[in-house]
Amino acid sequence: MKKLDRLDWAEVITLSAFGVRAGVRVNVSGVLPRVLPLLPPGWEKAHRSIVQRLYSLVVAQGCERPGLRRLHVLYADTMQVARDAALDQVLATLETDLHRYTAEATSDVTFLHAGVVGWQGRAIVFPGRSLSGKTTLVREMLRLGATYYSDEFAVVDSSGLVHPFARPLGIREDSSYAQTKYTAERLGAASGVKPLPMGMAVICKYEAGARWQPAPLSQGQGALELLANSVAVRSRPHQTLRRLHKLVRHSVFIQGTRGEAQEAAASILNLSCARNRLETA
Amino acid sequence: MRSRQFPRARMDCLSREFGDDVLVYDLQRDVGHCLNSTAAAAWKLCDGNNSPPQIARTLSRQLSARVDESVVLLALDQLADAHLLVEPEVPVERLSRRVAIRRIGIAAAVVLPLVTSIVAPTAAQTASCLHNLQPCTANAQCCSNLCLLNRCVGG
């Protein structure tokens, strides 16, 4: 750390998100504005300079010379987490690492790896790992009128309500693994602001050509699926179990294999409507 | 042999009721278990003083349906597999699941006991990983678990 500290840092920001304090410092002026959109949604500037995790971004300077690639390097505390000639790629790693660290370190809320939309005053949650098709399903739901909450994390507070983590959706175009970022507004949808109770959790996997025929899942089985996607269950099991208990109080669980997102999205919203009608009847 | 004759539930696990089911978190192994109503009811009766026939009788009263001892043995078998019972000091002869189900028959009056388990994920496993061609310094950062020349390959 001392070696890093000795470098000249042109720009520094300390931030607080979900009670976690982090810092980002850059050795070149003018780069920080590119970092700000990558910070966790809802972040605020922190006034204290003591942080739990400090990112140091060393941007390569000077001209490229033939045969010599200049690399940008990102450190999380003293650990090198990215090293690349493309600054955009290094910044993408910064975003992923910072969001992951925040999700793991916070005790204010519990993070579940899941997509979330708001629908008729309830949150519909899709727990799932990377590449499980969460974003595709969320995007389709937004097209059908749902409100955007997250394509990455369901953020659950101590009352069991789901808060938005409305970072821009990372959409993979066609068969490419590269993601393009779209805000919900750019996709013609609104972003949620208010915390919502969970109305339904959908456990689904994608299989080309599969027909969506969801089956109900018991509350315990559903909670186990949520537990399997809880970021800090190992470090905070008591808290996670307590919050999951509150989260699932009034919700139903369905599971199934989906083909294309359109069919599943429409069916899920219809089921949610029917359930809401039953509840209000 | 006493452990199997008088099974005892482990007390060092977290548990919460979710509807009819009970979610149990094993703090030592970082494993989560979902016990359905029958398995949960049997587990709660494993206090080291009840034998399987006694558990079957108590369950029959609780569930207002005849619960065969084979159902209890099947539950105990699954609970033992999930390490939710205090381990017997001497290995015990186990009733095979197939034999137990055959004994229970198809006309069981209660839901068959079921214990579903998952290994709790590490934080890295639950968060988004880096995709193809994103810069990395360690395999664990990549969805593909392969960081080659500081770039994720695949995933």
C-alpha cells in the first residue's frame, strides 16, 4: 500500500453506499467523471476519509510506442484486480468489484443475486446466477409495463421490503458476451423508487425451445432458493435467515423452465395479476 | 447404538419455519436444508429420549393420521444424511431408502419426509462475474473461471 500511496493521485472520491464506505483514486485528472456512473446506485459522497476498501486506478500515460503496450491497472486495496490496455474494460471491472464488495460488506441490507421488477405495488424477484437470463426476463417485463428495480440484486431491508438497485441494465447483444448498458428510461420504462413487499419469486432456467409451464413451490423450498443466492449468507447467516423470513411472508413461489422470455414474462405478470385480485377479493 | 434408537437433533443449527416447512442452516458446514412438514415434525421430536416407534406415535397424534415407523425411519435416514442428527458413536445399520419406501407402500397417509439441501454460496459465487474478454487477474473473477493473459476467456 505504501508504494501505491507514494504515487501522485490527481482525483479522489470517498463514497458511502448501503452503509459501506469506499474510495476511488485516480492518477490522471478527468477520469473520475467516467467512474461516477459506475458507483452503486444511491451512493452518496462520504465526508470521512476512512474507507473500508480503496480502489487505486493507475491510468497509463504517454504515447504508445511500437512494441510497447501501456496498461491501465486497478488495485482494490493492495490487490491487483485488473490490468488492461482498454480503460473501459478496467472501469467495467471496477464496477463489478465495487458492487460485489458493497453487497458483501453491508449489514444495513441483505443482497440477493436476483433480477427485480415492480408490478402493481409488489416486487417480482428472479433469483439466479450470472448468465441465467435474469436481464432478458427483466427487460421483457419492462416492455410489458413493469417498473425497473434491478437486473442484478434484490436489496432486502430489515422489514423484508425490496429496495431498488437500478443500475443500467447490462444487455448482451445477440450471441456476444459483451454487454451494452441501457437505462430503464431508454428502454421506455420507469425506475422504481419506493421499497416494495415481495409478491412473487420466480425460479426459472432457460432452455431453448422449452415451453413455460410453471409449478408452485413451497415457501420453504422457495426460501432455500433465495438462500442459495444470498450474497452474505456465510458471513451473516442469522441476519440473512431473519430477513428472508420477513421477505417471503406474503409471497408465492413458482418454478419452471422457460424458452423465449416473451411467453414467460407475460405469463408471470398474468399470474401476479390473478394473485393480487384474489388477495384483494 | 443409543443414538439411532433415541435420535437427537443437532442444536447448533439455525432454524426457522417457512409455512409448513422448516429451513435449517448448518453453521459448521455452511449448508442450508429445507425440511418438509413430515421431516420437520420428526426432527423436532428427536430429543434423545424418543425412539422411532415413539416418534411415529407422537406424529400420528400431531398429524391426525397414522404414521408408520417406516416413515420415521425414512425421515431419520434423510436427516442423518444431512448431518442434522448427532452422529452415533457406533455406525448403525441403515434401512435402505428403497426398502423404506416399499414398506411404507403407496398409500401413505402423510406426506413422505423430504430434506432438500444446498451448499451456501460464497459471496463471489453469488455476485456477477466478469465476462469474456473483461480484464482479470485471477480465475475466480471470471464466469468461466479462466483468466488467461489478464483476460477472462469464455463465459
